[in-house]
Amino acid sequence: MRECGTPTGLPTGLLGGSFNPAHGGHRAISLFAATALELEELWWLVSPGNPLKPKEDMAPLPARLASAKKQARRSRIRATAIERALDTRYTIDTLRAITKRYPKRRFIWIMGADNLASFVRWRRWRDIARMMPIAVVARPGYDDVAMAAPAMAWFRRYVRRPGQRKNWTRWSTPALVYLRFRPDLRSATAIRRADPHWFKVYADLHSARGIRDAVTHKIIYKE
């Protein structure tokens, strides 16, 4: 596979999700990926609304962003609701806008194996793959499904060996690398089941003054 030559730009990972709420599992996986890929920063893209997830169980954006910022403390992780500022809903549109807004950064898209399993449902998923390299983090119970997924059949000839992962800034696209991570069974779904009103502490704390975005530095208020 062709290499792109001398890499330019600040190595930055992008991990999208609802973060409903953010938890220690998100942090552990992100720090692992940041180390494995030698990232300067890893941005959590806290989605205003995931088109593939139901809205009725979604906590307010400021509360989810606040939970993400709490989990990101004292790390290279930056929690952002930049999709609200960009007014984008789909990943393809978000990534196009981000790469245009931050031309001095070199981005890699990071997602769990569960997302690879459903990647063909994403709008213009092949264009996403052509836009930037993709790192897939193993998740318990999803790896076999991901490997057998329709998207993986298309990706097969673009897969890079894990030992090449630190050279991702030199890769031509499409390019995909699979990162093995020790099982972490923590989940946002389990947290919500144990405490359906988890977000109220954040809502009460930030209802008047909002929450500052770690990337755009704008104040996010509840709509």
C-alpha cells in the first residue's frame, strides 16, 4: 500500500458518540488508542443527536458534555460539542467541516467494533473511509460480527497490520487498523439503568452558566 510521504499536521484522534453518559470505559479505551497511535490529542465528539439512536433516552447535550469533560480531566482528551457549532448531523458532514476548519491537524477516525459492524448504515460510509484513516478498537461480543460485516469485506484490502499503527499519518486512504484492547464491560446503558436521572446533577450545576466546549471554547447551553 502507498505511503503519503512526510506527515504534516498535529496527530489528532476523533471519537464520536452520544456519551450518554461518558464513563471510565470511554476514557480507558481512548487513552489506550491515544498511546497506540501516538496522538497529541483525542477529541470526543459529543453528538447533539445520533440519527441511529432513539431520542427519548437521550440526556440534554450540556449534561452529556459535562460528563465527558469530567472523564477527560488531566488527559489529552478534549470533549467537544462541535457538531452543534458546525450544524452537522451526519459523520461525513462533520468530518468534512472539521478537516476544513483545522487544516493544521492530521485526523484519524476511531470507533468501536460495534460501529464497524453497522458501518454500512452510515451515510456515505465509503467517503468517510477515503477521507481519513480509521482505527477500530476491539469490543467484547462484537469482534466476530465486525469481522464478518459487509463493510469489512470492502475494507479487507485496506487493512494495515497493528504493528504499523504508529505510521498512520503516512498512510494513503482508505486505511483501517484494528487495535486489540483488554475487555472493558462498563457501558452507558448499564449506568442509565442503575440511575435513569444521572444527568440531573450536571443539569442543575450548569443550567444557568452552561458548559464550556474544550475545542471551540464556546459555552453550550440547553436548547
